[in-house]
Amino acid sequence: MPVLTGGQALVAQLLEEGIEIVFGLPGVQLDWAFDALYEARDRIRVIHTRHEQATSYMADGYARTTGKMGVCLVVPGPGVLNAMAGLATAYACNSRVFCITGQIPSDQIEKGRGFLHEIPRQLEALRSVTKWAARAMHPSQIPALAHEAIVQLWSGRPRPVALEIPPDVLQATAEVETIAATRPLPPDGDPELIERAAQLLGTAQKPLIFAGGGILAAEAWEELRALAELLEAPVVLTMDGKGALDDRHDLAHNIIAARELVPESDVILIVGSRFLQPATSDWGPRHQAVIQIDIDPDEIGRNYPPTIGIVADAKRALSALLERVPLYNQKRDSRRAELRALKERVFDLLWEVQPQASFAMALREALPEEAIVVSESTQVGYWTWNAFPVYRPRTFVTSGYQGTLGFGFATALGAKAGNPDRPVLSLNGDGGFLYNLPELATMVQHRLDVITVVFNDNAFGNVRRIQKERFGGHYIASELYNPDFVALAHSFGIEGVRVSTPEALRDIVADTVRNPRPILIEVPVGEMPSIWGIVMAGRRS
């Protein structure tokens, strides 16, 4: 066995696992890890950021748009705490992010003596936003623990994992053996439950499917489409599930259409979704048989008690249903005309939310179907979460239920790192964009040509509107002072443009798609109406 430093052992195992990119920010506790990355610089690309928050966001964007794991590397204490916003987002969105962090010297952990970057119970803090976390205390332990972290990452429900390594362990040498990469087989569903589910679906008059982010994580989009077409079942795509079925398909619908689809259905199939909004709405299921498929056993029945609950990988379970449903499937009249009409009614309703709808659809017109959009917590972003047409899997990214303001720009940079040949658009508001403003330097330095759009209303717009409508105009901490965004772009050596109409936005984005380059596009806007009254209609408080 070779004699390696702990840092070399870590990098050797990352190479064994097929890691191609590490998003990191160096510091004294990580010196030996970064030196080992220098030795492997022809095989692992290191993208260093200007803030640790961006390392985890970039790893998340990389993971969710490529289907690979994203790796971030940060110093302990403040570095870990900075990265935890991104880890929390990845946790909410079922993203495969591997966070590697330093520690204080191994013999000083939890003694509270005040070493640089020391915080109490760092590992415990990490466990609040990961599914698995551990600490390596000897160089020889590093490959096995890194391998176990990655096995955990690919086992069951995708969520972040973390590994702590103290600086003296990274520096120390030992005989080290790396471990061959392995990926656990995802679970099949119980055959008896699959059979019962197939019978219910096959004999249903008006089956309905809810598809969440679990479809994308399991790469089950072809099986979803085939089953929906077999059953003539409309598919309600959640925010995290957008793209699992092409929005141009007659069977693809959003959560607003679900208000009409749920009451008239007789069997509901939920795949890879928390099913929270239907379960807490007055239009939710009442008489229907409900089948829930989820890889996480804790998710079965969490929000609504199913008639049949199946713990399984979405791809394997849907494949099994495709084999068994034809044994029971009855002939149904086509619902395509009816469902097209429903799509048109819902879109007409959402089109009334202006100017958000016009700006969002201008972006859709300018972007090719393979383009990736990372949509922030902002007024145009909220519209896209619910209504933006998405044509391919893994091309639309949000912060999910975490709603992490400021996640978008850095996440888009990670998406671009993983998809260098595809257009990536970052959709921001002025409030969220300034959270990760320093990463403009990262974009330029690492040649990540993201199309960056900032809708600027000089406010935390959602907060300001709430203060106006609910609190009589008691504006506090909601109005913002902003830079000249065009001049700011120029100061970083990139193109800056200001446009004011949907048509002008469409034209500059289309030009940037044709002639790729880093660009910052500011769109000055005024106060915008809320979409939430439409989206949340019928929800019980």
C-alpha cells in the first residue's frame, strides 16, 4: 500500500469515485488537501469561490443538472456555517452534495479552548442538513469514510452528506488503500403492493398522477411518460418535478390545474412527491384511492394516508407498473381535448399576472429547449415556478421548500460548470442577487458564461408588497439601495446591458445564446402583483 498524507488519501479516493470537479475555498486547515488537489490538477478541476456559501450552491447546481454528485470543500467553523445555506437547499431539494470540511486539531476537538475557526459540536450542526456525517481521525480512515459517504449519497433518498477531517490528519502520513467505487442498487417495490397498485390504476376511470423531484432523481421520466400515456392520466408536475414530462404534452399540468383534476379523479398515484399542497387544501383527495411511491419510507403517509404505500425507487416501481397495468387496463376515451382546454384556461389565468408573465415567456421564447434556468425567489421567479414551460428533465432549478433567497446565481454557476455546452440562465431579483454578488469574479475567472438577468425594483419586493397590503404601508427594512448594475458588470470586465421591455429582454438573451458570453442584464421594474393568491387558492391554514 502506498504511503500518503491524509490530503493525498482524500484526493485518491475522490479520483477513485470519478469526481471531476471540486468547488472549494482554501484555508489553513485545508492546506494539505489543496496541495493534494494541486498534484491532481490535470484530473480534478478546482473551482474556487469568493464565499463558502457559493461552494455548496455550486455543488448543488452541478448535481441537480448533471445527475452526478457535487463536491464542496470548506474550512471549519465559519466556512461550514456559510456553506450550510447551500446544504439546507440541497437537503430540501434531494440533491447529491458531498461536503468535505476541515476541523481544528484532532486532540483539541470539543475542548473549547478557542482554536482558529472552532465552534462547538460542528458535526452535530452538519447533521441538521445532511443525511449522514462522520469524522476521520487517521489518514487510513479517509478512503473508507469518503467511500461510505458516497455510498450513503447514492442510497435511498438523495440528500447531502458530510465528512470532517482535522488538519493534522490531512498532514499525517500512513499506508493507505483506496476503495473501488460502488453504487448500491436502488430498491424494488413489494411485488404484492405493485400488483394491487396496478389493478387499481388499470381499472380506474380517471386516474391522476402527481410527479415530484423523485422522478428526476431516479431518471424515471421515460417510465412516467409511458405510464401516463398507457392510462391516459394527466400528470401534475410539482415545482421540483418540472421537466419530468415535457410541458408541451397534453397530459402535463401544474398544481393550479390540480384543483380541477383531483376532485374528478378516482385513483391518484403520487411518485416522488411530498404531496403537501393537495393534502392541506380543501380540493385535496376525499374519496379517491391514493397510491404513494417513494424511496424514503418516512415519506409514505407523512402528509396524507395512502391506500397503498410502496417504498421503492421511482424508476423501478414505474417499470414494474408498466409490466403489470396492461393485465388490468381498461379502454378509456381520450381526454386530450379536454386537458388541452384545461391547460389553456390555467395559462390564461396565469397570464393575467403581469408583467411577470410577459417577461418569463420572453425568456422562454429566447432560450432553446435544452437551456437550463435557475429561478430565484423574486416576482418573475415565482411566476416561473408555477407556469414556466419546461421541456426537458433537469433544466429548471429552484430552491424548493427551503426558499433560500440568494441561492440562484451561484447555483447557476455550478450548473454551467457541469453543462459547459448548454445555455444557463440565472433569473434573479435585485435583493437575492446581491447575496452572491462576489461570484461575478468566479464567473469571469473560471469562464462560466452564465446569462444573468436581474429584475430590479430596488426592494425586497414581496416583503414590501406585504407591508403595503397588510400593514398599511409600514415600510421597514424592505427598500434597497443598489449599484448601477451595468457599470458593475463592466467593472468585472463583462458585458452589462439594461433593458426595460419583454421584447428587448428576449432579443438580448437570444443574441447571447447565439454568441455565448458572460453578461449581466438589468431589467428595471416597478411593483408587481402577487401570484400567490392564485397558487394558494383553497389551501387550509
